[in-house]
Amino acid sequence: MATRTAPRTDASALSARFQAVRDLTVALVAPLSDADATAQSMDDASPAKWHLAHTSWFLETFILRDFVSGYRLYDERFPFLFNSYYEAEGQRHARNRRGMVTRPALDEVLAYRAHVDAEVLAALPDLPEAAQELIALGCHHEEQHQELLVTDILHLMAQNPVEPAVWPAARKVPVEMPRPAGWIEHAAGIVEIGHDGDGFAFDCEGPRHQTLLGAHAIADRTVTNGEWAAFIADGGYTEPRHWLSDGWAWVKRERIVAPLYWEQRDGAWTRFGLDGRRAIDPAAPVTHVSFFEADAYASWAGARLPTEAEWEAAAAGHDPLGGNQLDTAGAVEPRPSTGGPAFFGDVWEWTGSAYRPYPGFRAVEGAVGEYNGKFMSGQCVLRGGSCATPRGHARASYRNFFYPHQRWQFTGVRLAKDL
């Protein structure tokens, strides 16, 4: 989870950012009961209570314990319970058993958060630069967990047979016809990608380096629900010719027939979201699809997935603060494209690139260097952020990554083609 460049921020600005990030996390769990916050719906997801505690453990461990003289741990049991996968920090509770931690209760975890917040804010003005950089890192780390928190809550509620709405929202009138997709052409040549060293970035975003692109075009919007429904109607999930071998085996083994959370009811496709079950909006971006599905759709459409270098070259001139991203607690879902080309928000976009280190990458020393480098195996890169990504968290160089079969995040598809 390390950063290569984290410029010093004045204490008051850092305090304000810290408080805003911490407040949003608590707001996201406000509708949940203790039972909601404790349950774990699958191995890939974590209970809301665990996210609340883990992000506090991160701050307590790497800031309060390591930089505040005389600080005593809030609870000696918590490092074992709420460490994620930092081997340097010792033994930890198994990830797939996090839902068994029925105690401490939600109220106790919130009290732990309040304690950590007060201690960090009190110490912050006098902390050395290295510790303040770690607080900034902790904010970015927590924003990642805010997105995981939202998507894990969605997955949990989707397992409930009554399909409760976490954040009820007004009924929307679907836009029947999305704007036609266009193509942004890019000539062959050398481009630079990776973080440029200005501001915060995770270590996996660098070093900045040159790479060669062939002549290609990239779509100016992502694939819609309506377009995906046409793929299904044309036998997209029943014919193997467009699928990678591993993808087809996954489809057959898991009996996949549509994106996650889609169901046909009364002859029409519906989706389950944080606002309950609704009819799909044909013009909204399709989401909750795996890399296997994205690649198969691209093949069916006579196109391919963009490489991450192609995506970054196209997105570099666009505002990372734009688009539909997470601003406050409330119903979260992708929205139809209404303007020109957009590369940030709504859905994370699968690329055809493997998550591997850039030339010259070196993981930093210490426990915080474990977060990214050791996961550069068997995963695929996604770009752009989603409707559940906190605004300001993503940028053109940001590299998200998941395994090819995973789809509980807000993951979608942008097409590309060779010229």
C-alpha cells in the first residue's frame, strides 16, 4: 500500500481530510444492524464491522504504535482479529472466517474507531513527516475499503431472500436509447504511462515509462445493459466460440447466464442494487461482469478489450474528478452516459492487461510494502473508478486489479479495436 510520492501537507488540511474520510466510512454503515455488519456473504467479501475495524487497526499500528511515545493498544486482541494480510505484523484471523467474529459488537468497533480518531488528531500536528505521509496513505487505504464496503454490503443483501433496499431511492424512468458509441482513434507510436510523480500514488502505478502502441481505436463510452441483453439473446452464454477456455469452464461450472444480480422476471431482465430490485436501465453501463464475460462480449462484438496502456493514453486528458463517483452515503449505481467521452466513474473497466510490475518496479521496505507487489500474479488490470469509488481517489495512472472470475465489484466493459 506504499506511495512513491507523498508531498507534505499542512497539518490542518491533513486533519480535515482525515476526518472527512473517517466520517464517510461511518455514514456508509449507518443503515446497518449489528447482524448486517457482522455477516460475511462469501470469502471474497468482508463484514462491514471488519472494514471499520481494519482501517482503524491500520492507523493504530502504523501511526500510533510506531510514532506516538507511550501509546498503548486499545485492545491487545485486535491486531490478530483485524490484520488483513501483512505477514510482517504476525498471525491473523483467517479471511474466510471473519464473519465468525460476532464480538466485539458493532458499537464496540465504533468506539474503537472514535478512540483511534481522537488519538491521531491529537498527535497529528507534532508527528514527523514520515508519520504524516502514513496518515495520507491511511486515508487512501480507507477510501479503497469504502468501495469494498459498499460492494460487500450489496453482495450481502443480495443473499437475503427478501432483497432489502439499503438506501431506498425514487423510481427512475429508464432511458430507452443510449447515445451511439463512438471511437477515439490513436496512431501508432510511443507513449508514456504510469504516475508522473506529482502528488500521491500507490507504488504499483510507477515508475513512469515508455511503451509502444499500435494504431487502434477505443470506444468513447462503456457497454450498456441493453447491449448486454442483446449479447445474451444471441446465445452469448450458451455458445463457447467467443469464450476463453478458462472462461467457458467457469460459465459451465458456475451455471452463469447473465451478469451478477440480474434475474429474468415476467420475461424482463431485472437487477438487484442497493436500492432493491429494479428493471434494468438499458442505457446504463452494464456492471458486475467478470473478465471472462468482458472478453467474451468483446469477441462477440468484433472487438477486443483495450490494453491498460491504450486506456491510460486515452484517459490522460480527462478529468478524474468527473463522472459518477461516490460523494456521500446513499444508493449507488451506474448511470447512462449523457455527454461526451468519459473515462472516470460508473464502472471499473476491464483491460486485456495482466497485473504485473512496470519496468523498474521495486516494493518499498517494511510491512506497508506488502500491499501491492506480492499480488502481481494471476490478476487482470481495471481502470477508471466506479460509482462506488470515492471522488478524488482515482486518476489516469490508477491500477485496480482482480482475478478473472470476480465480479462483485462495479466492473464493466469498454471496447477497443485495431486499426
